Amino acid sequence: MPASIPTGVTATAFVFFLAAVYLGLIGAVMLASPGALSMAMGAPLLNGLELAGPYMFLVLIGWGLLGLNNWARRAAIVIGIIGLVMLVPSVSAAAVDFRASLLWGGLGIIVRVMIVWYLYQSPVAERFSH
């Protein structure tokens, strides 16, 4: 690993690792004890894609970010934008009814925007081109 990884890149990789661990634990419990957990447990991170396929790529992207690989930076940006777009309808619906899910949906949008904004900055992008 490179000696000087920017703090924001480390934090972003940590977010990807946390998401992967959370989804992995839910998946392991579901495999070990079918019916113990609902697939809705992963819904906050999967945005309706609970059945769409493997999410271990989150670990791969986190590892790539720590290695300052440009493909990982681009993948994180794309995933952040897709997640942002997928949260807009639920946040809009929650804002109309002013439900509690507005807080979590809004927080999800804020975190995704922060990650995309940070990784898109020129100084950060320059660190990834080696």
C-alpha cells in the first residue's frame, strides 16, 4: 500500500467496508438460519436491489481505494451517483408525508454526495494517477 493515503480516501474505503460487512453478516445469518432475518434488513443499503446479485464488490472497491487504484475511484463515484439517484424517490415521498424515513434517506444522500464530491476533486484524482 502507498505510504500516504489521503484521510478522505481512507474514510470512503471504510464506508464501503462497513457496507460490505453489514450485508455479509445479514447474508450469513440468512444462510445459517433461514427465516431469521428479513431481506428488508439489507434494503437501506441495497435500494431495492436485494436480489440483484453479489455485493462483495464493495470490499473490492474499498481495497482498491486503499491501493489508490483509479478504477476504484471511478467505481466509487459511479456507485455513489447511482445510489443517490435511487434514493431521490423515497426521500421525495418521505418529504411529502414527513415520515421518519426522511432522516435516513436524507442522510444517505448526504453521505453519497460527500463521497462523490471528495473523490471527484482534482487533488484527490491526482493522487490516484500513478
